[in-house]
Amino acid sequence: MPKCDLVSNWNDLTNKVKSYNYPENNVVIKYPLGNGMRGFRVLSKKSKSKDDFYTQKPTGIHTNLDLLHTELGNEFKPVMIMEFLPGAEFTVDVLRKENNMTIIIPRKREQIRSGITFLGITEKRDDIIEFTQKLSDKINLEYAFGFQFKEKENGMPILLESNPRIQGTMVLSTLSGVNIIYGSIKQALDEEFLVSKIKWGTKFLRYWGGLGIDGQKVVEI
């Protein structure tokens, strides 16, 4: 797990971020009950410049202490302060039943928008697979579930969260040869589930589409 602390007032927050060596290091602020990118900020040592105004999209993720203070005030709901992990992010899909087979498929999140994977690729990471196996056995999760990891600067994967449910973009594992959602149903029914060889390197690309509507005519865009 990444180093983290829970604070609910501004004095504690400013003292804690200094202990994370801010502003030399970036620091993550996260509302624990938020999902996706809600309640998520990165305290960045890089101040916004005039060039940023003309060249960067206003994502609202990167901020500094002054701007964060205007958003939170002196007292607020508890937020987590965490070390910033600059490396690649992985979602891990798992199919498991106690005393039965366990299938673990890491997938690298190459492009993320609003917390959703737009470009992902399955990658055989033995270290992540080993960590996932140990975690799954320890807490005895079953059927379809997953974990998320993010790498430190040295490439060490650090656990971000556990998802005891079907995960978004789990279809990528299906495209890689293992239908984890279907397999979990078969396992719950104590029925046989045949596992195909995992096709590592399978990619998933998400794109926006639309419909053009003119009276009774509908055109897919």
C-alpha cells in the first residue's frame, strides 16, 4: 500500500503534506468515498504558467495549496493524503474459487480519461500475478473481482485498491481468451469451465460514437 494519512482540517493537511516532502514531491489528495476522479487532486510542485492556459486542457486534477484551500476551507470531510506514484497503472482481473483454479490477468492502462480505460493491453507481469494470488488467498475473495496497482519510480507495483466485483473494462480479459464474468457464473453453479490460453498483448481501444437523428432517419456516427 502507498504511504497515506487521513486528515479533516487544513492545519493537519498542510503539516502532513510537508512530511511527504512537498513541494519537492507531488502529493495525492483523495476523498475516500469518491469514485472515478471525484474528490481527486494532485498537489504539484509545478506552478501553472501562462503557457499552460493556452496549451493545457482544464482537467482540474493538478493544483497547489492555495487553490486547494479555496476548495476545501479550514474544516472538511476526511480526505486521504498519499504519496504520488508516477509509474504505470494496472488493473488485475481475477477468477477464483476456493480449492479450485485461479486465473489472474493484469492489464496495463495505457490511456485513462475520467477514470475510464480508453486504451488497455494485457501484460504478463509475474510480480503483480504473485501479489494478486497472495492477496486473493489471504482475504478469500471468490468468483469475479480485481485489484489495482500503480508503480513507484523504481517499477515496484503498489496496491491501490481491491474491487470485490466485476470491474470496468473486464471485457479485455474476455478478448484475451478468458471470459471471467461467464466463468464466475459457471463456478457459482459448480459447472465445468474450460479455460483457453491467455493471449498476452491483446489490446482494447475505446472510442466515442454518436447517432445523427433527422426525423425517422438514424445515422450511426
